[in-house]
Amino acid sequence: MPGAQDMPNSGRARSNHIILLSVLTGFALSIAASCRANKSAGGDEYVQTTAELAEEIPPPQDLLRTQYEAELAEAYPSDALPATATRSFELRAAPTTIPRDDGPPLEVWAYNGQVPGPVLRVRLGEELQVRLINELPQPTTIHWHGVRVPNAMDGVPGVTQDPVQPGESFTYTFVPKDAGTFWFHPHVRGAEQVERGLYGVLIVEDATPLPYSREEVWVLDDWRLGNDGLIDPHFVTRHDLAHDGRWGQRITVNGETELRVPASPGERIRLRLANTSNGRVYSLDFGALAPSVIAVDGMYTGGPLPMTGFDLAPGNRLDLDITVPLGSEGFSYQIVDRFTRRPHVVARIQVSGTPIETPAFDSPTNPNMPVWEGAPDQPLDVTWVLNARRGGERGIEWTINDRVWSEHEPTELEAGRWTRLQFRNDSARLHPMHMHGQFFKVIARNGEPVDEPYFRDTVLLRRRESVDVAMVPLDWGRWLMHCHILEHADSGMVTEIVVGE
Ligand code: C2O
Ligand code: CU
């Protein structure tokens, strides 16, 4: 394995230490005896012998990691199957004016003239082809948030592609490997372009979709409007940087301030939620509707989970399984955001009409969710410290391990190797940390083991919190890891993971 020893985060680089530790703690006494015998013969031979032994008898920690890797291999595929068909779309990014339900029209930047952009749907097993046409006054790209795309399709300027200049176009082509709820947005001046309205949902349907009565997609976003009622054109302000990014006063679901959704008693709804806000976190209370969470960040959970305790941080998605109760005719269920001290109704489900028969089937799950028993006892491979410093154009810069993006050092991960990583938030602000092209599982918070039976691509860190995650990187390439509070990202809180040999 040439070079593996040089990689700071490689699982193999640890082998010698682990073997020595095992020897010291008395693991396999006969091995220890033979090591001692060799040691007296000379230091070099000692090292060589332990290295050979590492091949023959893996120490317990390596065994565990190998077992974790085997568990992951069952959870989701490393490769997509050859596509059975292609679905093509065109996304025209351009300035436009859209009506609003609570005031004069808004000047926005939009995909195909609408905010949120169109919902793109593709079936698992099909190829997606999207032609982006840039009619904006700035360069742009599209990033497919949460989708395990080939690296060149990831939409990161200067890392995976050149930015698409005004008047130019670029075609993204890939075969999704996972079914689920994903979204897309520019990765150039994100804090401005996303806030102006450039985002949309990508749904990768199951190969055989489940017989829900209906599917709903709710895109949550907040808008900061100026006194003139237009989008406040001051982006990435010092205030935004000193806080949790840009929080707007106009909270919308699918562009409406209090979305009303009609429903029939007995209906079983699959509700796909996505938070496309620059900084705002939602914590939705569905009251008596009591939904089950069936997917987090696109991927099915190990089983249906209650909604309590789930936040929707910027970038996150949740899929809910909701049955509208029989006998609820005339009811209006309020969906309330309780993340801040000021609860806020974001939508209502209004029940009327004659009852329909509830489709009966088990909620979808991932039956092969890894357990990774004992994972929090494994040594840490990577630590990312999150903090701010004075300096930069705007007076404040957000850092990962004391570095901003232009100074970053990539974290190298060996493909297929189980890895334990830690985010440590040394600041008093929120940081929803997002990894491109990979899924991970939270295994501890503030040093306490937790059991989250699901994957994520984005995890929220609260003030001074530490979160340990584990993953088996499968997708090769250069992937960003950054805070999804877009102002924090635009002021430096971005680094890079390189997955390879
Ligand atoms: Cu939605 Cu780089 O992320
Ligand atoms: Cu942040």
C-alpha cells in the first residue's frame, strides 16, 4: 500500500500503534513473547515483525473497523447500475419578477421563472441530464446537495468545474445511486444567489414508488426584505457574520407565508421537507397529526421515528409519513415552527370532504442501517474545530482548524475505510456542517454516545457543542465540507475532503 503510511487520516497508518498497544495491554501473550524475543535482536526487526503480525492477526480495533465497513457495504451501494433511461431538463437561471401573497411582486433570481425552482423528478435507475443556462449577471453553478454524483458533476467552482459564465451553459449528467429527497442550488456566491431565489428540489423516486395517497413537497425559506418590500440587497453583512447568518422576517413554504393545504380524512401523505434558508433553523410541530420521520437527508431511516427532537437546519431534508385522521373533517392542523422563542405558523392542513380509504403498507425503511456497536470507543481520526477570527474584508472570518478556505488543508480519507471524525464548535453560534458526496452517522454528542439510526449529510452544531460522526467514504474525489449557513461559508468556513486510495 504505497503512500498509505503518509496519509494523516489513514486507518492503516495506525496499525503499528495499535499493535504496540495490544502488546502492552497483554493481548495475545505469545505474540508479545515473540516480539520481545525479536526486539532483543534489533529495533528494525522488531518493527518489521509487528508489521507482519498486523497482516496475520488484526488487533481488535482493526477487526471492529473491518466489521463496520462490512455493515456499511449493506446499507447503500458504492456504484450506480447502468441507467435504463434518461430524463432531461433545462434550468434557466435569470432575474425575474414573481407575485407574492402578502405584498407587491418581488424581484428575484429564479430557475425557470419560479421560486422555489421546479421540482425535478427522476426514478432510481435512470440518468438525469440537466442543462443549466446562465442568464444571471454573475457566474454560477449547480450543486446537487446530498446526491452522490461523480465528482466532476458536483458543481464546485475551482474544485470540480469552472464557473458557468453569464450567457454560457453547462450540462450536468449523472445516475443517482440513492432514492430520496435532495435539492440543488448554486455554489458561487451562495449567500447571495440562494437568498435571491435560486434553489429547487430533486426527487429520486424509488424504483417502485409506494402507494401513498399523495406526495407533497414543502420548501422552507425565509426572506429578509427591506423597508421598500424588496429583497434586502446587502448580503454577507457584518451583522450576519457575527450571528447565525442571514435570518429573514418573511418565512415561506413554497413561496407562501402561510401555506394552506387541503386534505381528505384518511389520506396518507408523504411529505418531503427541505430547508433552503441561508441561516434559519426550523423545528416543526405538527401537533395531533403526529407524523413519522421515514427519511433524513434523503436516506431512509432504520425505522419510522417520532418527529420530536428533529431540527431542520439549512440544507437538511426530512421525509414524513402522515395519515390524516378519520373524523377530522373541518379541522385545520397548524404546523408551527418552534425553533425560536417566537412560535410561528408556517402552514395549515385543512381537512374536508368525504373520507378516503387509507393505503395500508409498512413505512419504508433501510433494513441495513449500520449499528456500529462500540463506535464511540474507537480513536478519533480527524478533528475539525469551528470558530471565528477577526480579519478579512468584512472584519470577521469563520474558520475550520483556524483556517479559512484559501488557507485550507485537505483532509485525506481512504475510500472504503471506516473513519471517526469530530466537529468541535468552539464558538457561540450555530453551524450546520455539510459534507458533499458522502453520508455520515452521528455517534456521539458532547462525548456522550448517541444512537441515531439514520445517515445525514448535514448536522447542526449548537453553541460550544461537539459532535462525533463516523463514515465509510465510498465516493472518490474532492468534496467540500462546510457550514451551510451560507454567510459563514462565504467568509471562510469551508474545507475539503479528498477521498481516494
Ligand atoms: Cu448545499 Cu456545498 O452545499
Ligand atoms: Cu456556521
